[in-house]
Amino acid sequence: MAVIDRQSAGVPIAGGKLPEILLPTNCPGCGVGLDREGLRAQNYVCDCGHHFRLGADVWIPIIADEGSFQERWSGIRSHDLLTWTVPKRYEEVVDELLSEGLNESVRTGTCTLNGKPIWLAAFDFGFVGGTLSIVAGERLARGMEQAASSGLPYVLVCASGGARMQEGLPPGFQSADFQLSHGQVDLVSPRTELRPLLAHLLELYSAPKRDQDRTC
Ligand SMILES: [Zn+2]
């Protein structure tokens, strides 16, 4: 899909190396043994097109200019309002995940993308399937409010368990192809082209309208 023109395709990738992630020995898509360094340099997309699942810690440096991300509200914590105990105490589950280095299912903050300031939020599927919690909702809402009041773009990397498939939803309901063909998303882009595409769209939407530039 020729959405990215030559000018925007010149946007540099985020800069520094992405964090390492746990990888299998062979690619689930093509079966070939993985070149870990090569894969990391390609935003964890195999040559066959297989996209490996990423957490917020990798998504943020994929989109943000190197060193520009300023995290906000990282200290907000969940409360066990329902004293949930199945399969074990909810607070125990959250504490274990926090101790593994994850910081809730959503992280948010400000950064620049190709020099333009934006608000950025990224889900982490590794934190209870990216489920919405009090913390996630609070971080999302606060970021959106700040973006709206300051007039900055808001970019959200969504990776949540979403709808319960046990309730008889159509096959492939949550796949990119299904959503694109049913008009639920406007565009599906390979991860390797995502950053220049976002920079291009931000440039388009931030361009002054011609009518506003005219003088009467
Ligand atoms: Zn592959």
C-alpha cells in the first residue's frame, strides 16, 4: 500500500537499540533460525513478515525519538477493592508482575516523534493480558485530557485482551485484516513502516489550513 511517500520514508528510525525480548529459537512464521540482532534492528519483524509480540518497554522506543520519553504517573498503583482471591490474591498477582519489571498494563508520557511533541501511551499485554485496571484507566484518561487541553497529538499503542471470544464472536474478529475489511480501522501498516507513517500523518494534521493563512 503506497501510503508513505519518499519524503516521509526518509524519517529516521527511533535511534538507539531496542530492548532485548524473549524469543524462540526459530520463527513461528517461517521456521527459520532467528538472527536476534538482525531481528531487533527490524523492530522484531522477521523477513517472512511475522511480527513478534512486544511490550510497552519496546513500543515506546520504537515510536519516541531516542531519549525523549518522559513517563508520567508511573507511581500510581491498583487497589484490591473486591478482595479478589481467584486463583490467588489479586494484590499478590500485581506485586509479582511489578517485581518482574512491568509497570501495569498501560504506560504513558510525553515524547517527540521526529522532533514533534506528542503524548504517547502503550499497553503491555504481558501485564494480565493488557486488561484495563484503575491504574490503566487513570493513566489513559489523564494523558488524553492533557493532550486535548494542550492541543498535542495523542498516540495510543493498543494491545489488550479485549472482547471475550468464548461468547461466540466471528472468527478473526480481532485480527487486523478483519477490522480493515469491515471498516473498523483505516489502515494496517507493517511495524517497520509505522514510525515514518505516524510522522507523515502528524505532519499532515499539524499543517496549517490554507484558509486560515489567507488575509481578507
Ligand atoms: Zn519468519
